[in-house]
Amino acid sequence: MNRKTRSKSSKGRKAQLKLALANAEKALLDGAFIRARQLYEKIVRSDPKNLSAWANLGAACLQMEDADAAKYAFFEALAIEPNSVPILVNLATLLNQTGASGEASRYYRRALQLSPTDAEIWHDFSRTKRFEKDDPDITSLHKLAGDLSLKSDGQMHAHYALGKALEDIGNYDAAFDSLRMANQIARKNVHFDLPAEHQFASKIIETFNQKFFAERMGAGNCSSTPILIVGMPRSGTTLIEQILSSHPDVHGGGERNDLQNTIAEMIPQFPKAAASKWATEYAAIGESYVSRLNKVKNKTKHITDKMPRNFYFLGVVGVALPNVRIIHCKRSPIDTCLSCFALHFPYGQEFAYDLRELGGYFNIYNRLMAHWHRVMPGRILDLNYEMTVKDLEGEARRILQFCGLQWQDECLKFYRTKRQVATASSVQVREPIHSRSVDRWLNFEKHLVPLREALGLLADDGLG
């Protein structure tokens, strides 16, 4: 082969690689993670030193909940570029989600050494540790939160991290000040219309009445594959899923959009159009939803879907999947709302950044759940977070009995179950059961007047 031919061949390979990377990146951005993974695996076989291919392969595997493959890809990427901050952060996030919070902290620390003013990394790092008094990291967070050159997102993350640190050391007033500032910034970046949410809930209640269910009784898909776990965010849904996923017949599916997406496609004018659909159509809706879940379920009999917002759609589930178990997680309203306020959600939960809106949204959720109990008696198991903390075995036995599952001692050792947990409770569910989060609100009582007013009579529910 002469020099000109070799040059053309080299240019051809570079063009093919560029096209392959573009196709893989498009698949990743489109959420086609299986396709993206296949393309990136092909790229790294032919070009094993391609940093972006290894990094994005890890990201695709992370989305597919293949933690081992994601970890391998991130380590390969770090071998090529040890000082890549995004890869260090992605690896730390994965390690935290899989229960290795100590190892995650070390990688977050490495990332912070390279990028010491990245407030989002500080925020993520703060979730992996409990701060102690005289911790030098608190000094760093004070300095970061006071840095006026930070953009608004940076200030938000810095104040969330500082608020968490100050709460850890018992400086509750200063902690709440930081959390208030973080939430004020977060609220400016989201759209939330509380009156519209009230109207939406009213339309659902009006549509899914007793007559609706009576006319469609006995219809639906017979599958019992999904186990739905619903409730407010921060109400214990991750804990209940971890208990269930410790059972050999249950795969923990996490927070999934499958139900909402199925309804959006098959009842595009929900909830109004739901009344015009009949038994056979609801059976098809149930089949479509289960089919989506089966794509991610392993060989287990059941898969959990713990998207909290699914409580809006239980009327559809009640008709479309009459054999599906629904578990409702309840927790002290004021503790639930405070826990939401203390946390930044990467997507959704737009109601969580204002105390009055939080209380209003909780009332909507409570109203809907009361309605589902009235029109679907016996279909929903209520679980109280505080009772689960107090009597883990008793509540675990109730859960398994309700789901038709045989008792397994492993369910009491849920914190040992190795699975990827991508929610804010990923650290807590790696610990034995504890009551640290019960009555957390008492530390912030004087700051919660707007929340108590918005909750109304619910403010004292479950508080003894």
C-alpha cells in the first residue's frame, strides 16, 4: 500500500469513527440506551483508547442499571484520563447509588481537588457523609456559599450542601436559612401552578367515580407483575422498595415513567378521555404498561414501580390491571414536607420549593388517596413510615402477605441487598432501620409556620 492509499484509508476510518460517535451520542441523548450501549461497545473494540466512548458507554450502562458494566467503563475512561472531573463525578455517583458511599466520597474528593468551586459536586458530596463539628469541609462550604461570583445554580447547590452540613452538626437555625435561600433560587427556575393541580385532581375524582368502576368491573389485563409503590416523595417509598427487592421474586424497578407514558399515549386527553374508553381498551392499556416493564425486569415474578406521582393514575390501574398490588407509603405530613424542602430534585417535584405550595400539594395528594380508597376498597395497602421503623418485621410481613409472597428473612436485611438505588435515599437504605428521621421537624418548628398553615388540619396528623 503506497502512502496516498494509506492516507485515504486513514481518513476513511476517521470519518467512520466520527459518524459512529455521532450516532451513538444521538442514541444516548434520545434515551435509546440499549442502542447507545451497542454502538459504544463497538467503538471501544475498534478504538480502545477513545475517552468519550468509554465515558458515554458508562453513562448508557448507568441508565440501564447495569452497575458492573458502568463501573468497568468509567474505570477504563479514568485509565485514559485520570483527571477528568465529569468521569470522576459519574463514577462517584454510581458508587453512591450502589451502596459504596465511602468509596464514592473519595472520588468526589478527587473531583473537588481538581474543581474546588464546583458547587454541584459539593452538593453531591455532602449527601455521602455526616458532618462533624470543626469539619474543615463546613468552612469550605461557608466560603463557597458566600462567593457572589457563583451563578444562581451554583449558589443554590452551595446552600443545599451547607444546609445539610449545618443540620448534621445541630445548627438548625442557620441550616434552615441556607435551605430557604437554596429553595428561593430553585423556585425561580421551575413552573408550578397549585390551582391548576387542584383542578386536575378534581377532574380525576369526577371521572373515576364508582359508576366508572362498576361499568368496567371484571375487565383489564390479568397480569400481577407490577407492584406499585405510591406516596409523596420522601415518605419511605425507597425503603419499602428495598425491602421488597430483597425478596428473590421481586426486581426493584425504581422510579419509572412507564405508567405515565403509557397513559399519555393511549389516553392523550387524560383524565377527560378516560370516561370514553371501555373494558377492552383498558385491557390493552394494562398490557402495554406491563410490556414496558418486562423489558427491564429480570427473571423475577414481580417488578416494583415506585414513581410517587403514580397516585394520580391509580384509577387507570384499578381497571386496566385488577390483580396488581398497590402499596401506599404514608409519613407524618410535616416531616414529609420538610424532607422535600431540604432536598433538591434533579427533575420534577416542582411543588417542593415553597412551604405553602408544599402544604397545598400534600392536601391534593391526601385528597386523591382518600378517593381511591373509597372507590377501590381493599386494593391499596397503607404503610406508615413511623410504624415500619418501630416494627420492621411486623410491617415487612404485612407487605409480603399483601403481595402474595412467601416470607424471606432477607427482607429484614434490606440494607445488604446489592442493587442500584438512584434516589436521594440511596445512603439511608444501606443502613439498618433507624428513627433519626422521625420527628425531624421539631428541630425547625419555628420556621415551619407557613407549612403548618397550608397543611391545615393535616399539620398535626400522626404527631402523637
